[in-house]
Amino acid sequence: MNRKLLQFAALLACLPAGHSQIMDSRPVRDRAVIHNAIVLKKMDTVLGPAMKKNDIQMWIVFTREDNVDPVLPLVTPDGAYAGCRNAYIFVYREDARPLRIVLGCHGGMQGEGFFDQNIPALGDEVHVRLHELVEKYQPKHIALDTSTDISTADGLTATMNDYLVKAFGPEYTSHVVSAQSLIVDYLNTRIPEEEQYFREAALLTRRIWMEAFTREVVHPGVTTVGDVLWFVRQRCTDFGVGYWFRPDLNVQRPGRPFEAGEVPPDETVLERGDVISLDFGINYLDFATDYRGNAYILRENESDVPDGLKKAMKNSNDFQQIFLAEFKPGRTGNEVFESTMNKAQAAGLEPEIYSHSIGNFGHFVGAAIGVPWKGSYTSMEFNVRTHIPEWNGQYLAFQSEDNVVMTPEGEKFIIPTQKEWVLIRTP
């Protein structure tokens, strides 16, 4: 086993018993099986209660090729094709799971067992069949994917909305409501299997950034920020996963302090004594991750980080525990923020918080700092400032980001957080 894999194996050894120790991504065929099983189970067990809670009798995901509603992959089988103009219709039933109907073209690509009815239609026939279904079920509320607050729930285009209004007619157009709350409840209500596979995504994310923080990749005085980022992006391709944002590599050193929102130019050369921080997330198994890893490039004759940097990591970990303890079921992102900042200030810490929800997309439908709603998966993102004596008192903003999941007992890490500096030793 090479040195990079030994480092990763050591990190995995810290995981509690039973955690998946993923060393490679799953084959594509296996990923499709996992996707289909999760989506079917959620449509069978989660969607009905979500429709009842929100008083929705019919939900229509109406989409078209090349401009696909973001919710579509999460209500259809792996490889489903949106078609020229397809409607995915869910009808609430009191004593059974919602009825699932697909209306449009390419019915053979909608998956056996996913839909109870497959109604072929093209062109104006889609309009006619939609009207017939609304007349048949007479829903009090028809939910459409429009939202001013959540982009995931805003997948219906203006022209497709006009098409639906025409199909419904004046009587049923007045029954239309936003699907925002329904989508939040459906997507953000997690089944046990999802945590297991999100953990795989998290482990693969960490493997890639651990590989980036090695002497094989980083050569002080030669390697640039861009070199590291291209390595990360290439490894994503090697593993057959996507990334939902361009990775960022922040650099701090004496004379180069942290600037919020700064992205160093790709041409920036890494030097001995640099603190580097990689912000990186992948798309894998229907999940988006978002993690930040921190490393120190040892100077000549150094075998460890300076004591000031050790203190910086301890301050970050101490704050992280305060932050984690304030996540409680039922609290909003704003409530967590206020209570966490009050306790951090009382402890003499200097944090900045910019956490966000995460899940099937990188910025997801759940709780985030600055919003009033709740969530189940959160990307706990912040920095804590510590003045470093070895840097003539200049502060280091230790940046941290971990993905956490809400449980009845409170928030917990998907995988263990970083508690030790990654040391990049160079010849």
C-alpha cells in the first residue's frame, strides 16, 4: 500500500465500528441500484405523509429535455429521460402510498415499477391528458415547482407554467400552490439508508483531499494553487464523480493574512511554512458533500507545526463542540447561530459562521445560518481567529467545514472531524 493510502487508512481507523471504509467509488451499476432503491422507498414511505402534512392532493413535476427540473432525478429511476415535455404526477391517497403517473414520451425510460400508469402523449395531447387527470381526481390543491426562497423547488419554467395554466383551465388554475414546503419535507426527511451512502460520499471526498496534501503533489517553491486544484479535479474524474463547485485552496502565511471571500490566483506558488486549506465537495450517490481540509507545509528542519498553529486548531475544535451542541431538533438556523455566538464569545473565541444546508445538492433545502427553517443535514462551516506568536502576532483564521446529521439526540458528524494537522514533509 502506498504512502497516500496508508495515511487514509490511518484516518479511517478512527471511525466507529461498522462505518463503511470506502477505498474506491462504487461501480456505476451498483450506484443505479442504490439510487432506485432509495427513491422508491422515499416515494413509498415519505411522500404520502409530506403531501398530507401540506394539504396537497396532486403534485406535478413538469419538465422538458435540456432544461430539467432539479427535483426530477429524485422522483425517477436512474437514467430516466425528461422527454420533450413530460409530467410526473403524484396523487394523494388516504390509505395507500401516492399514485404515481408519468405522462409524456419515452415511457420505456421511466423504469419498471416506478410508475403505476404510463400515459403516452406528444404535443397537444399532453395538454388534453393533463386536463383529463385533473378533472378525474379534482384536487383541492395542485403543487407546482415554483419558489421564491429555494432554488431546488423552483424548477418550473415560465413557458411550462403557462402551458399548465392553459391545460388546467380557469377552475383548476385557482387550485395551484407552490410545492416548496412539500419538496422540503420530501427531500429533507431522511431514511436510514441515506446516511450510510452520504458517509461513503464523505469518505471519498476526504480521500481525495488527503491525497492532495502529500509530497507527491506539493513541492514548495514549484507547485501552484492551480496545480493542486487540477489534481483534485482530475481525481474526481478518475473516481467517476462530479464536483458541484470549483474547489478552492486558501493560503495563509506571515505577511499574507486571511481575507474573507478571497480566492488566491491559481498562479500563487506554495512555500514552506504555508497553511493551506482546501474547500471541496463531490457529487456521488445522489449526494453533494462539502468539506475543508487543512495542512501545513513543514519548513526545513521542522518536524511539527509551531505551537501557535496547534493552539489555532484547538480553538477551532473547541468552538466546533460548542457549535455542535447548539444544534438541537426543532431549532432554526438563526436560533443556532445566536446561541452559538453568545457561548463562543463567553469562552473568549473569535469565530465567524457561514454554515449552510446540504444533502442532494450542495446548497440544499434544509437549515442554514441566516434562514428561519430547519434541516436534517448541515455543512458546519466557520473559521476561528487565533493570533500566532511565531507569525509576529498575525492571526490565523483556521477554517473548518464538516457535514453533520441531525439525530433525536442532536447533531453528529457524518465522519470524524479533523483534529490533527496534516503535515506535508518535503525533501
